[in-house]
Amino acid sequence: MSKLLKFIKPYWKTALLAPVLMMIEVAGDLLQPAIMARIVDDGVARGDLTFVLRYGALMIGIALIGLAGGWGCGIASTVTAMNFATDLRLRLYQRIQELSFAALDRFKTESLITRLTNDVTQVQIIVMMSLRMLVRAPLLAAGSLLMILLIDIKMALILVVALPLLFFSVVFIIRKGLPLFHLVQEKLDKVNGVIRENLNGVRVVKAFVRGDREKQRFTVANDEQILVNKKAARLMILMQPITMTIMNCSIVAVLWFGGKQVTSGSLQIGEVIALINYFSRILFAFTMVTFMLMGVSRARVSANRINEVLETGVGITDAPGVSADPVKTGDVVFAGVTFQYQKKGRPVLDGINISVKHGETVAILGTTGAGKTTLVNLIPRLYEVTKGRIFVDGRDIREIQLHVLREGISMVPQNPLLFSGSVKENIRWGKPDASDEEVIAAAKAAQAHDFIMRLPQGYDSMLGQKGVNLSGGQKQRLAIARAIVKKPPVLILDDSTSALDLKTEYRLRIALKKLLQETTCFIITQRITTVMGADQIILLEKGQIAGCGSHRELLRTNPLYQEIYRSQVGEEGVANG
């Protein structure tokens, strides 16, 4: 928790104002039993109505002042806590944006969502309560103890028995509760994961009529979360009867011993009433601290989960003195590149050597799991190479500013992601300042212009979340338009034409060649028809290069390429190749 307190610093004025105003409320609370004792002993006992009315009015006035202090404290603490949570959530979101792919692979999406929402809310609540309760409770307890000592020092001995009992009860319950609170957040992660997966795959669920199975999955995850929540809640609820029992026993003791002293004449009835009020306030203050500590225990778990993300190294950063010169030519060289996702295990890529000249088109072919996507992900440093070096424009990519490097590269991933907004806004996502003419030119090259013009509002038509109102091929073409609108020096197409028919794909290749004559293009594909026109074809198998050359060279000399070609074209195609 202490590591997150820096987010309160910008709002120190309201954070300081809250306890000051709370002091006013506590002062009012402490004065009222003393005034009540005067009313009983000096007013009611003597039948002096004027005295009762005068001190009654004083009581009401002090109560109103205390009410104003409590109201102001509530506003100041709420404003502080809300601003604190806003800044914390923003910083957490920024850090998630900065994390490398390796770090994102470690944190599950549903867990990051929970940390951004529920965990931040838990910490926000405890900050707000701390500015109120953790100020009010100690002051109320200390002030009440002082008043008890002023009335009768012997009555304070009752607290010597009551407070240790409360203290040990709290310590026991907190020690039991902390692991449960951590488990509650983990179970909430699981519930969010099931929800996210179901919503993303809702069409598949309906197509395979698996709604009942998904309901069962959610029920299991939800029930597990509820079960752990119930255990934690039962533990917290246990504090109420324990506290009330100790409190009631203490008040009975005050009545017993106070009554005896009233009989002997050493105490007055009003003083006994005041003592009962002060004892109640002390025990109530201790109860507040108890529940606050329970809340702090839960918030501590959330704070640790938040800090885990904030303290995770970005992974891929700029070294001092790196070049800020933009990528121009798009020459790409892999020199002895090896990559593995984890320190132990078989490398995904092993000893890759590739040289691609400016403006060339390189097709990457291979079986599933051969390392094709990993290979192209290394170029914009989405992952860091384990061994070897990658050069762009003759410069080691680690010697180019990360932002500058990625500005010079456009990617179209396997599963294109579109954003809620208009068609034009989605294409401009690749180049925010692109003119309408540039947007249309990119759409035409991506073979998207015709279907866009058939939409109700053309380029101003709104897309649903993830482009839900478009077909797979339409989404791919818009994603390609988004990538090429800035005419990047390096373009990476990761199996991004799989949903296109052969005729559309052919027109797309011709248009891209015409629009992006100076662009170095990497194409991952499974289609022989796509790779045939490439300047180089790189054949990957089990993370190693199994062949490299033109279509005719590989068809003549490479058995693996012949096998792939044969499976798509047939024996006659190999013979005529």
C-alpha cells in the first residue's frame, strides 16, 4: 500500500483538509456526553428548566458544527480518493501499454482487467475510509479515554480487560482472512476470463449450440468465486458478535461499578451516563479500526496485484544514445538470429540468416508452429532476440529508437482487429493526419473501396465492436488499408489474405506492388499462388530455414517445397513448374 501513496501527493490539500474537518466532528462528539451529564446532574436533578434549555441548545449547536465537519470531511476524502484512483488507473493502463509481448503473455487479459477495475476500486475505498475512519477512530478513542480519566480514573480499568480481548480477536481474524482475500481476486479473474472468452466466441457458441456448456462453465466459475467470498464474508461477519459481546459486557461493568459509586455518593447519575457514552465511543472506535484493518487486508492484496504490474519491467526499452533517424529504405537483415520465449526449452527460431533488399517482396512459408509469426514479430521488436542481430537500413534495430522503428513498419496480424468508429477512422488509425484522398487510395489498393461504398454511409459508416458487422474478408481488407495508408518502408502481412478469394487476392497483390513500389514486404501465407510472385521465398521448418530462393529454384531443388506445391497444385503442376 505504501508504494501507492505517491498518487495521493498531488491532492495533499484535500487529503490534509479531511482529517482537520474530522477533528471538528470528533470534538463535537466528545463534548456532547459531558454536556449531557451537566444537563442531568445540574438541570434535571434540580428541576432547572432554563439550565436544561440553555445547555440543550448548546448541545444542538455543537452537534451542527460537528455535522458540518463530518460533511466536509466526507467531501474532501471522496475527492482525494477519486482523484487518487483516476491517476492510479491511468498509470496502470499506461504501464500495460508499455509492457512487452513477453510480459503481456505472463499476465492474462482477464487478470489485467480485474486489476484495472476491481483492484483499483478496493484501494480507492480504503484511501477514502482511511482519511475518515483512521482519523476519527484514534481521536475518538483517545479523547474518550481522557474524558473517562477526568471523570473517574478507576473506571478506566475496565478497558484494561476489554481492549486486549478485542485486539487478539482482530489479529486472529486478519491472519485468517488475508489468504482468502487473495483467493477472492483470483476467482474474480477466472470469472472475467470465462465472460471474456464467451463474449469473444459467442458466434461459435451459437453455431455449435454449446450455450448450455458455456452456462455451466460460468456457473462453476461463479460458484467458486461466491464460495470463497462467503468464506471471507463469514470471517468478517464474525467480528460483529465478538465486538458487540465485549462492548455489552463492558457497559454492564460500567453500570455495575458506576451504580455502586452512585450509591456511595462518589459519582453522580449524569457522570455514569457520560461514562457509558465514552465507553461506547471507545469500543465503537475500536470496532471501526477492526473493520478498517479487515478492509486494509483486502486492499493490501489488491495493492500488491497493482504493484506487480507497475513494477514489471517494460522489457524492451531504448538504450542511451540510440538513433532517432527514421527508417527509410527498408533493407532487413537477420544475422544468426535465435529466439526462445522462455529461458529453458527449445528455441522457436534457431540460427536464422536472411538478407532482404529495399523494395523486395519476401514470402514466408511453413507448417503450423514453424515460427513464421515469431520471425516477423522480431523486426519491430515486439519480442527481443535471444541471440544474433537484426538490421534495418543497415542499423541494428536495438540502436534505433523504438518509436521510430515501429513508425517505419506496418503490420497486419493474423486476426485483424478493428475498433468501434467509422470506416474512415479505422483506416486513419494507421496515419491520423491522412487526407481523404490518401484514405480512399489505400482502400482501393486493399480492394476495400467497392464494399465500403455499398455501406449505408460509405466511409462514414460506423463499425461495431471488432468490426462485428463486416465479413472476415472485409475486415482483412480494412486492416490492410490501415497498414498501407502511411506507405511504410516495411510492410508485414501475417496470413492476412486468408479470407480473400484468389481473384481478389491477385488484384490486391498487383495494387500493392503499384502503390508500394519502394516498400519491403514480408508476406506470411499458406497459399502457393501467393508466394509464386515473390522475390524470395523462405521456407521454415521447426524454427530453421529449410529453403530459400525463388519459386522456380525451390520447385526444382527443394523436396519440402515440392511437397507443399504438390498438395495444392498436384503432380502435373510440379512437372510443369
